[in-house]
Amino acid sequence: MLTNKNILVGVTGSIAAYKAAYLVRLLIKEGANVRVIMTPFAKEFITPLTLSTLSGYPVQSDNFNKDNGSWHSHIDYGSWADLMLFAPATANTIGKMANGVCDNFLIACFLAARCPVYIAPAMDVDMLMHFTTQDNLSRLSEHGVKIITPAEGELASGLFGAGRMEEPEIIVNVIKEYFRNSAILSGRKVLVTAGPTYEAIDPVRYIGNHSSGKMGYAIAQELLNCGANVELISGPVNLNITHKNLKLTKVVNAEEMHAAVIDKFPECNIAIMSAAVADYTPVKICNEKIKKADNNLQIELKHTIDILGDLGKMKKDKQILVGFALETENESENAFKKLVNKNLDFIVLNSLKEKGAGFGFDTNKVSIIDKNKFCQNFDLKSKTDVAKDIINKIIQISI
Ligand code: CTP
């Protein structure tokens, strides 16, 4: 499963560093090419000789060789790696990673890496729960670093709690799962819409909605993790996403989103329309700011173009079209009607009634209803996990 995958293992100064030896051995047994970088402090816990013998490659720790002055390029290491794994990752290294504190060769490689990064934290329970560590982990996670949650158990300090670096076998399974998934949608092009649209009333005001874009961006990120090429058409949001397989088109209103989507759809295999497109737009946009002198302001509105409906009409047999529905009554029935009217393969029904679901939250609760009226109800979960459920459904129906 890991044959010829280049894995860069970063070992930092924790007592759990002894587990890195077994981890490297397992990765090699799976067929991976492994290079190890140690922080200076990690060498107090386990010798470079152990890890270079197991990996079959000299262990690096410094930017240059102190004996002959030859340079070790962090850029070369960063671009060599298909995946970078920090195991164990100490609170100190996590803090440096989250803040770009580049005072050793390992962090320089992290900053230069273009590949996915996994970290297996190891520390005492209080250090793990400290707000600074939690903030740093959240920041890394927001930027796509995958955290392999530490296990609970007896810690080196004698305390009991969370903080034990996960066992090497489990870490290797996580890595194998990443490589299995990373190819599953390779060669597929997927169109995703995200966020709200803003419909201008005058130069300073607009009609909009509370959509944060988090659901659509999570879908785009998970598709990228599965190897897809993603065309993301995004309304105005406060989110960032970058990836070599991503093309991001920013739009403001429904008309611009419609134009971008119609342009890209013919070359896409799959389209997931998660944007909360405004349903109405002003008939006329005032060129000048409307003065409040008029007590009885009336704005005449017209329907925006139904983007999803147009895609349903254009859709070819092999294309998969997924829509979202937000209903407050007869939810499943109305969602299914939408699926039929818009010629969708399945529809994701958002529950607005559940606490923690919907606009602005990091969690969502959805049901997926397909063409055969088969309905799967999912629990409240992170938008990342909801995105995985949606992508699993796509994989199921496209095989
Ligand atoms: N949608 C769209 N174009 C619009 C409005 C909505 O493509 N002008 C898409 C959304 O991206 C979503 C789906 O339609 O995938 C459902 O949106 P929703 O607002 O629930 O449904 P509507 O079709 O607008 O119907 P209604 O508001 O009457 O329920």
C-alpha cells in the first residue's frame, strides 16, 4: 500500500521518540521510502544511528554538515516528501509549526513541504489541554494539518489521561488510509459552489444570507484529499484554501455564479451545489447610495436564476449532480421533489432544527436522499465528516 511513497518522518524531543524506531520499521515494511529528521533535543531520547539504520538513509538534524560544511536543503526534503509525519510531536514543535517559528531544520522542511502533513502529538495531559496547545492544534488543523489524536492512558509523568502518542500500528493505518483515499477520485473533475451570494441594492448595500461557506470549502478540501481536480466557485466568504489541484473562482452575485458554473460544468464529472444562492435580487441597482430621506422605501425584487435547475437540464448521463436543500416543513418530501424537478442524483437535506447545524457552525446534521428515495440520516458531526459522507455517497453511485 505504501510502495514507493516518500515519507518524511520528523522526530521531536519526547520520551515517545523511542516509538519512532518501530514506526519507521513498519513504514519500511509497507514499502515506503523513509527519511528521518530529528530535532536536536530528540537525539537525547533516541540516537540518529538507530533511525538511520532502520530507514536506510542518513538522519538529518542540522542545516549543514558541521564537519565539511555541506548544505542540507530543506527545499529538497520538502519537495521530495509525498507525506510528512511528525511522530512524536511535542508541544514545543506544535507551537513552532503553528506560528512559523523556523529555528531548526525540521521546521524549515515543514515550511517548505507541499505535501499533506500529519502530526502525532505526545505530551503530558495538562500540556495537551493547555489553551496554547489547543489553540495551536486548532490553527494547524484549520490549515489542513491532520492531527492523529493522542490516546488516553498512563503517561510518562505517572499521570493518567490523554497525551500518549498513538501506537505506531495505528499511525501507519492512518497513513495507509490517506494514500488509499488520495487516489480514489484522481482524474475526476468536480465543480463545487460555496458561500452566499450578495445581491447589490446600491453601491453600499446588498441582500445576502448567513452562509459562511464552511460546508462547501470542507467539501472542496475533502475532494482534493481524494485526488480530485476541483473547480470551486465561491461567493464572498472569510475562508482560505489552496491546493495544486484547485481552481478557485470568486464571485459576488447569483448572476456571476451562474455564469461561472455554466462555463465549467460541461467539462466536469461531478457537481456539488452547496452555495446558499440568494433567491431574489433587486430589479434595479441604484448607481448612487439610496438616501434615508424616503420613509417608504420599496425595493422591487425578481427571482435569481436557478443555477442548479439549469445544470439539471444540461446534465449528461455520466455526470453526477448533487444539490442541497434547506426545508422547514415536510422536509424529506420537499427535498425529494427538488431532486426530481432539478434532475439530481442525490440531495443533501440540511436540518435547521438541530442545535449546532447549519449556518456559521463547524458542525452540521444532514440526511442524504437519492433518486430511489433511499434516505440516510446522519448524526450531528463536523462539516469535514459531513463532506466525507457526501463524497462516500458519490463514490458509491459512481462505481
Ligand atoms: N440554488 C441554485 N440557484 C438558486 C437558488 C438555489 O442553484 N438561485 C441551489 C442551491 O445551491 C442548493 C439548491 O439550489 O443546492 C437548493 O436551494 P434551496 O434554497 O433550498 O431551494 P430552492 O430551489 O431555492 O427552493 P425554495 O427556496 O423554494 O425551497
